[in-house]
Amino acid sequence: MLRQALAKLSKHTLIYAVAEQLGRVAGFLLLPLTTGWLDEADFATRELLAITLAVLAQVCGINISAAMSRLYFDDSDPLRRRRVLSTSIATVSCAALLAALALGAAAEHWAPLLPTEAADLPHLARIALGIFVFQTLRELQNKVLQTQERSLVFGALSLAKLIVEISAQIVALVHFKAGLEGLLWAILASEALFALLLTALNWPAVGATFSGAVFASLFAYAAPLIPNGILQFGLHSLDRYLVGALCGAEPLGLYALAYKLGYAPNYLVLGPFLLIWYPFVFAVTDRERQRHLVGRLIPLFMLVMSLAALCAALFAQELVELASSRPGFERAWPALGWVAFGYWFWGLFQLLQTGFYVCKSTRALPLLTAAAVIVNAFANLVLLPALGFVGAAVATTLTFAVLCVATHARAREVYPLDVAWGRVLGPGALAAALAALAVLAPLPDTLTPVGWKLLALGLWLPAAWRMGVPADGRAQVRAGLVALLRRR
């Protein structure tokens, strides 16, 4: 049973991972280009526009896509499933278009309030709003592919979009030397092209119907998720506004780069996994079997998250040096490890909240997130004056750890799980300790800095394998490897 679940999850997660992470890797490879053609202030402006639009997506109900995936499996009738998809897309895309038009008309009033020094900010904000409309439509259409488990189509289109968008950005920055404005126009063109292409591709499965009854069900499920989504983006993004307001545009640019790189465990491991996680869990109708699988899978997934966080923290300085073209950006690396381990806790939180979605009991989520936002704001206000932009990274780790504890206590009331916590926390704690030792301890005379960090990674791998994987799991892996070698 567990083996079958892992096989199915691994298949789709691998495809989603390749599709999504090619884009992430390409974005990482483009960082030397963007940090070379944009200064710290422009980099900060780009980050502020991106997170502002992410909050706007939550206001417009992008979380209805989660309700779409959940309600899609409530009925096997193809007509009702079609209505669920069509009603969800119509609701969110219309809300996004109306919000963009209203905010675009009033850009001169709200855009200057952003803590950045960019010139012609209202004009840049209007281009970003165009990106927002087409990006929202594209994400909704991608959600249709994920819900229907059409991962190969998803992967092919993601790769095509990646090629087009990267090419457009290079032309805008290098050939036309158009700066931040050109970069935004390139992204807008790519988003528009693939949003329309996906809409045409999904049209036979989606259509243009609208059902008031389906909308009521979607709204009842997603209503708590809308304020929760807004609060969650506040949780992820409030620190950027505070760093800009309290420390200035240049420290914000440094923190934005460190955050982008420290976020790597989230988008390399957690993001692709979550694309199939909820459809997989919802498709298991036997509640006891479902709870058993979730409890068994959490330690295994967090073992992978521990490895990703450890690698990011160990090689923080090397990653920043690789990603930055301007010497000033290299000062960003001390914040990277804190962000990486903060997102280790965020990954755990994502799994712990599964029960709320399974039981359609999402009312607790906005309260939990609101409490975490308060913790994050307080921690930032205390730590930023003392530690500078690194204080925001420390606050991220503390906040997500508190959120995990609170979510676990509340989720057990509706969806109790039997989790081997030693297998979850042991590898993570060891990874944090080794990362701190490798970065802070004096370097041995016989080792280079990279060799010292590789030694720490080599010590973690066998210890974490024994701590994180149960004996029967290790035996199954050994037996599989032996059988494979014999066949070879």
C-alpha cells in the first residue's frame, strides 16, 4: 500500500519537479544577468511588485483553485466536474481582471506608497498588473491539468513557456538594454501567450458554463481560505516591506536575493510535491488508510526537505557569489541559511494542515496564520534594528516554527495523525547543527572551505538515513538495490 502510494506520488512529482524546477533553475541561472543589469534598488522594486501582486491574487480568490481540486473529486459525473472547473476559472479570472483595471486606474495614488526608489513606479505597476491578469488565468488552467493528472502536458507546456520567457528577458535586457521596464514587458508577453494557449487547450474539458450551485459550494469551501491566503502572503512578504521601510532599498535588495536563494528547498522539493499531494490524498476515500499513509509519508518527505535545507545553508556563500554579478550583492549570504531552515518548518506546516482540507474544516487556518503574522511582525521589529536584514531571516525561521507547533495542536482535533516525530525532527536538527558548525567553526588546516562543508554533508547523510527511515524501509531499499544489481 505504501509502496504503491510512493510510486504514484513519485511519478507525478518527478514530472512536476522537472517542469517547475527547470524554470526555477533557469531563473537561478539568470540571476547573474539580472543582478548585472539591475542594481540593488531595481532588484528590490521587482521583488516588491511581485509580492504585491501575489497578495492581490489571494484577494481575488486564487485559493478557489484548491476548492476546485477538492470538489472535482466529490462526484464522478463528467458534467458536474466540467461545471466545477468552468465556474472556478470564470470566478477568479473575472475578479482578477476587475481588480487590475481598478488598481491600474488608481496607480498614481497607491504605487508611490511602496518602499522603493524606482522612477515612474505607477507605469511599472500597470505593466505588473497586466502580468497578474494573465498569470492568474495561466495558473488556473495549469490547475486543471494537475487535477486531471495530465502531468506530461503540464511539463511540456511549462518547458515551452520557460524557453520563450527566458529568451524574451535576455533580448529585453541585453539587446534593447530596457532595464526593469523591459524585463516586465517580456514577462507580460510570455504570460499572455501561454495563458491563451492553455485556455484553448483546456476548452473541451472546461467550456464556458457557470453554475450558481457550484459557485456556492466553492465559496463555502474557499471563503476561509481567501483571508488565510492574504494572511499567508503577509506572512511571507511582510518582512520585505519592513526591511525596505526600516533598513532602506539597498538592504532590501540584498535580502530579496538571499530570500530567493534560501527559498530553494521550498520550490525544489515542496512545490512539486504539493502539486500532486492534495489530489493524491483526496483520491484516497478510505479515511483510515488515508490517515495511515499521511502519517507514514511525513517523515520521508521531511527527510528530503532536511537535505535540501542543509545544502542551501552549507553553501550559502558560494550560491550568492554564483548568483550575483555586482560585488555588492555578495553581502547577502548570511541570511540565506536562516531562510532555508525557515522553509523546512514551512514544509512541515503544509503537511500538518492536510487534515483541515480533508475534513473541509478550514476555519482554523486564518486564525493560525493571523497569529503567525503577529509573531512575524513583532520578531522583525525587534530583530531588524539589531541584526539588519539578517534579522528578517531569523524572524522567518522563528515564525514558521511557532506556526508548526500551533497547527499540529489544532489539526489533531479534526484529523489525528500517528507521526514518528523522532524521524522528522532528528535529521532536521542534525542538519541545522552541522550547517552552523561548518559555517561558524574555525576551518581545519587540512581542508578547504568547500571540503569542510562536503565533510559535514557526508556526516549527515548516513546518520539521517538511519534516523529518518524505519528499519523495514531501509531493508526494502537494500533488497531493491540488490535485485537491480543482479539483473544488471
